[in-house]
Amino acid sequence: MGLSTVVHECDFCVVGGGLAGMAAAIAAARGGTKVVILQDRPMFGGNASSEVRMWVCGADGGDNRETGIIEEIQLESLYYNPDKNYAVWDGLLWNKIKSEKNITPLLNCSVCAADCADGEDGRRIVSVTGWQTTTQTWHRVKAALFADCSGDSILAPLTGAEYRMGREARDEFGEKTSQEVADSQTMGMSCLIQCRKTDRKSTFLAPPWAKKLTPDLIRLRRPNMTSTAENFWYLELGGNRDSIGDTEEVRDELVALAYGMFDYVKNSGEVEDGDYWQLDFLGFLPGKRESRRMVGDYIMTQGDVLSGGRFDDVIAFGGWPLDDHHPDGFYHAGNPNVWGSTPVPYGIPYRCVYSKNISNLFFAGRNISLTHAAMSSARVMATCATLGEAVGTAANLARETGLSPRGVGREKIGELQARLMEQGCFLPYLRRSIPDFVREAALLRAQDENLRNGADRVNRTYGGGEEGVFVPLGERAGYRFRKPVRVRNIHIAFDSDLPRASLPGDSCEQRHTMRANVFEDGCGKSPTMTMPKTLVRAYRVEGVTADGERVTILREENNLRQCVNIPCGAAFTELALIPESLWGGEGYGEGDAHVLSFDAR
């Protein structure tokens, strides 16, 4: 008797369950698309999961934090996981997928085959097949649309999708790099460690195969154990080898290096208070920075990044520095990385997230259509998550219209952008369009014009000035319409303190959802996090019907969202938002709620 095969049929198949794949699946499912997501690990999150433990990075600076699904996840983590516990974090990510009724998740399932066919618009994928290790079952997924969010772009060799790997020659795209000749080298991978500072001494005996580290060997990579930002990212190898094919061999070396680093912390005598540190975690799954990059209708370059990415088809943004790591990794004699500033934010175009030659293939994550130099900035996970949300939303449009991914870009890019912004995603230089009945309505408070300006944040691409309004708790802000208007959706954008300045701890603790090293009581204790103090905790939305009755459309007592969309379907002559309390308490901001948007469709 042979092994069984389970066949699934869906609208949209997502390969890869990191933050990019999760966001793609969630966005599509919320739009009514039937989704199957295959993840080759026992949990979701990819590099952000407890198996790797790289914290979620994104666009640097002030109000540039990514919103949409990734902000939803990170705000929920502040509420449900204030001590930044990875067991809670993994469960939160798992629940984000499991709670969506239109998603079928297949964990521990590694895609290893694909069936393709030639159609009117070129080569297309018919199905993919994965092997599920826990059940010893084959899973074949048939779909109209596919997204490769696997990081390593597994669907490229399986389908013939065009891809690149390695570093481009400087002259190919006119980039400001030191690379005169193209090669196959990449950035490396890391097995991270996390440590715990205690108030008692302990010993550590390194295994005999641990790498012996000396002060001279690590002179440019000395651990800073007093810093909350010390996450040992520089324990990096493999960029000068095959970053896919040699992963097992590189992993063995990384594990030996990681144990060697903690041995250095504990036993070298070079680290202050080394006796008080304990090893909390050592990863056996390497976190990868770079491998295959798919080729789309456009390849985004370093020049595009540095010029701000002013694309007509912008669907996401980046802002992490040009952070290029040397292929020799830990053993490179110089600095481990080259750090170049970028405009924050810069736009990323839609033409970079679907395949040039496979007609029904999207991709999202570090594997989108970029040069190596541009990818050194756009590869970080918060950026990847926004790309995933864009792809999932585009899949909804493709399903609804029968268009290919390329067709969506050619015929529906404005609609795609509008949907993304309505979902809370920020697109540089663009504002949400506001319907005439809202623009022409009388304001309940004369000073609230910014409620309908289409901007859901303060940002330099809007000029950097105030884009919202301040509403005293208990007061009504909103609109009185000329005649009863049937409202389909009510949109609210609150101030979730994107810089996270109202959170406890230093800037590293404030910015990152999870932490690296842990400090116990008596050792500069790691803080217990709070919700952003500026975020509205309780509010209600009211309407006045055509016959003059005032009704409560929604009352929320425990709001965790920066962006709120309230489905409606009734006619009103008046709409009002009444903020009732803030997470920071009534004394925060003198009792005023900062509301960026309140409008309707």
C-alpha cells in the first residue's frame, strides 16, 4: 500500500509561511479568496518565529513604521505578550492564520514539485505538490493563482520562472557598489543566540566541537552584553558558498560558532559580568538573508531606492538602510557589513511582485524582483509583510476580474492602491480618495477638516505637518450630510504611536516586538510592555437615520487596531466618532484623542 495524496482546490496557493506569506494569505482570505498556505516548518513566522528569533525590522525613523496587517500583529503582541515571550508570539502568529475561515494551512509541508501548462497568456502553474513530514502524506494544491513567499523561491526551479542569484556587476544597472564583475555570492545566514542576565553566577562548559574564539578573531564583532540591541546577527556564514545547497553544512559551522561565542562570553574573562549570563536560546535553523530573487516585469535597483521610488504603480515601501553583508561573514577581516542611508520611505512598484514569464505567479518577501544592492534594504521582514499584503490584495482583484497578475497592474492598479490604503497600508506620496458626499458634508466641529484629507499618518511625503485632529474624550467629531446617504464602510485611522516613543524601555525595546537578551530583576530588568499610550482604547460610532433616530453603529471597549473598517449598509444623515478613553489613560495628551482619519464610503 503506497503513501496517500490529498488534493486541495482553491483560488490562491501561498508557498511559505513567514510574515510575507502570512500577510498574503490573510489579505486574500479577508477579501473572500479561498487560500491554501504551505509552510515547511511546524509554525508560522519564518525568521521571526522562535526557531530563528530575528526581530522584525522595517523602515527606519519616526512615523515610517509599516501599518496594515503587520501593525495589527504587532499591536496584538503588545497586548497579549507584554513580556515578549516567544511561546506566546508563536501562538499569536498561528492564531492569525487559523482564525481566518478562508485559509487552509498545511504545516510541516515542503513543496517539492509543480505541474505547469502553456496557456493563452503563456506558461502557468496548474498545481504544486508538497510532502508533509508529520503525516507522511503528499498534498497536491490546484489553484488559479500562486504566490512564492518561500524566501528561497522554490517555485523558480520547479516552474522555470526566471530568477537571479548573486551580485550584479556595477555597470549593469549603474549602481554605486564595489562589485565590478557579477558573481554568485550572497549575504550569509545566521544561527542566533539569546542570553539571560541573572543575579547569580553560573558555569558553562562548551562542547569540544565549539569554535574557539579569541579577542583578535572577534575584534570587529565583540559582543556588547550591556546593550538591548545585541542579537549576535554577525554570527554569519555561507555567503561565499551556495546559500541553498550548502545550508546543512553551513548550519553545522554556525552552531559551532554560536556555542563558541557563548563560551567566549562566559569563560574568556573579556566580558564584564560573564559569570552572570546564561544561554537562553541557540538556533539550529539558520536565518537566511539572501538566495534566489525572482525576475518580474521590472527589476528595482539601488538607484530606484536612492531616488525615493516614485513609481506610478507603488504598492509598498521600504526604508531600511542599504545593509550589505560581506559574503565571508564572520571571518571577513573587515567590518561585517556596509551601511548606507536611504530616503525614508521609498516606494516599491507592483511590477516587482509578479513573474515575468509565469503568468499566474506572484511573489513576496526578500525574493521579489530586485538587484542584490536594492535587496540589501528591502529584505527586512516588516517590508516583506507589506509586500505580502499587496500580493494578497492583488490576488483578490485577479480572482474578481479574471485578470492575470500582470493584467491587474495594467488595468486595476488604481483600485489595488485604493484597497491597500483602505486596509491601512501606507503608500508614499498617495492619499486615499474621499467620496464627494463626505467632502461636501458639514463638519460637526469646524476644526476637523483633516479627518477627510485621505492621510492616515503624519509623514514627510505629505510635507511632515499635522494630518489628523485632536478630539477631547467624550466629544463628537464627524459629519452632517445634505441628505440621507447609504454608507457601505466607515474608515478610522487612530494614532498608534508609530515611533513607539510612549512605550517603556530604551529605543530598541520600544521599536521591536520581540527582544534579544533578557535582563532579570536586579540586572536592569527587561520592561513589561504596554499598549501605545496615544491609541484610542474605547470609542463608539453613531449615526442619525433618515427619520432622525440616533443609533450606535459600533461601540468598542478594548481597541487594539490602528486602522478600523466598519462594514455598514444603512442610510444616515449624520456620522459621529466619539473617543471615550486612551490606552495611556485620560491624563495622557490632556485627554485628547489623536484621530488621523474618520470618513466613509
